[in-house]
Amino acid sequence: MTDYDHAETLHPGQGWSRILPRHHTLTLSDPSGRASVALFAFRADQPLERYNMSDTLKAQHTAFLTAGRVLMSDMGHVLLSITADSCGWHDTLSGHQDAEESLAAYGPGTYQTLRNQRHRNTRDNALVEFAKHGLGLRDLHANVNLFTKVVVEASGAVRFVPGHAAGAAITLRAEMPVLVVLSNTPHPLNPAPTYDPPAVELTIHRVPPPGLDDPCRISRPENGRAFAKTEALP
């Protein structure tokens, strides 16, 4: 794919997919402070390799993602680096909502009654976008929920933190060609009683390759090794 710059709006309920070339950034901006965008990531030329939640978290000694951290694949490569983030916390643990959960949370919202404002859910959106790239149900994997903070209480209860990311933006840099799949649909733990995902702005830009002092590279020794392994790829 050739180098390019691009901007568009990710509309409420929309699914989206695009191959992000190496050394390009994808910035998502949430003016409303209410968004939760589910993200799935694959190595574009070999999509059997994809984001691995457990390796990403244990290698970086964390349970959430923010600037300076990376999304690792199940082969120990860096798919995406978080080069900037004004949100501070992106959920890695809660998964995504399916049609049954959406119906239970918001009631029916069909195309026949709501047209383009119909209720859509993350799983169905993801599968539609996967199919555009020859992927399917077996390719579903743990996703990241951008702009969402979920904390675990001392009791073990999991709590959704509303209004966490007002005016926030996150920038992800591709360290190899990455198939990015997004779904602008409600988080499974969001207690809001109505289906009302806000619009999110997307921009893509070409950037220089990361240097040896790149914050994402040096934030953990494991990251440095993953960068070296990734940069050795053809």
C-alpha cells in the first residue's frame, strides 16, 4: 500500500477496517467523552498473527494501555505502539458486546424502525469487517476498548468508570502493516440505559520510523526485544 494521509468520521454504530501501513499513525479523537471503540488488530500479510492480550499485558506489567505501551502479537512482534494518549486508560479486559447483550441492554432497534440509527453491536460489526478481508468467526480475539476505563474493586467486582475520556485522543503507530478493525458500539459494561454511541474522528498520517530512544521501545526491556524482532521482518 502506498503512503497516504486520510481523515474521516467513525459514525455511531459504525464498523470500520483498513490496512495501516508500517510507520503510519491512526489517531482517534473523542470530543464527547462518551465513546468506547473496540479495536482488533492483525498482521496484514499473515492474519493468523494477531493481537495477543495476555502477552501484551504480562510483558509490560500492566492491566490497561496508554502512551508508551504497545500492542503485541501472539508471535512476539509489535503490531501497534501508543505514541500519544490524553485519555490515560484503555480497557483490555472486558471484551465486547454481542447481539443478545445489546438486545437485553437497549431493547430492539431494527433497521425497519430506526434505519441508519439501528442498534449495532461489536461482534456483528467485527465479523462483517473481518469478512471483507477473508476472515471469520474463528478469527475473533480479545479486543481493546479505546477510551474506556474499567477497574477491579478490592471485592473483585468490575466497575465501569463513566465520563472518563472527555475530549481525549489516542495515536497508534503501525510497526508493520496492520489490519485494524474498529467498532464504534457500546461497551458491554456501560450502564447507560439508551443506545447512544457518539461519533469519533479518525486521522491517518505517515511518520518517521521509531528511533532507538523511542518511548515505546524503551519503556520495558521486553518492548525493546519485541521491536528488534519486528524490525528484522522483511
